[in-house]
Amino acid sequence: MPRTAVPVTAITRAGVAAPTETTGDPTNNHAIPNNGRMVLLVRNSGSTVARTITLRLPGITDGQAITPRTVSVPQSSSRYIGPFPTGDYGSSLHVDVDNAELKLIALGI
């Protein structure tokens, strides 16, 4: 099943308008183009519980899948996460969310 795309907004010296958030899709999850210089802004729009974002790492070590990295985002809070080296995370960052209360913005630097 294809993942939901999250566009990357390139930050420039001239400045850019704040990008529109992508609502978390806990069914299909997300794929983000990754050049190793991308930062993810994740906002938990819920006001009751922390939510979790999972960053998938491609590849296998000793026949075992690499354990994904998880980040907890407290209620009504945001987290900047990254950058994501392509040697570790690949050219397409796979991001899973546990709830649609998570809002995503990808920023290229």
C-alpha cells in the first residue's frame, strides 16, 4: 500500500511562508523525500495524551530488521526531529504515526 506523501518545503535565505501541515495518516503512514538535510516538525494537536511517531530504518543487520526510532510528542506540543542521514534512513524517510492528531511539516535545509 502506498504511503501518504509529505511535501518538503525548502528553506531559503529570502524566506518562505509557513507550509501547510499534513495530517497524520495512521492507516497508510507517510513517505518524505530525504536528502539528508531535512528536518521534520511534528505537532500533537491533541490535548489529552502524548502521541508517538516512528521513524523506519531500512535494511537488515545480521538477518534482523533494524529497530525503528520512536519519538513521543507530548499533548499540545511540537518536536523538531532530524536531520536524517541518507546512509541510515534512505532517500525516502518512512514515518509512521499512531494517531491523526499528529501534524507533519518537512523542512529542507
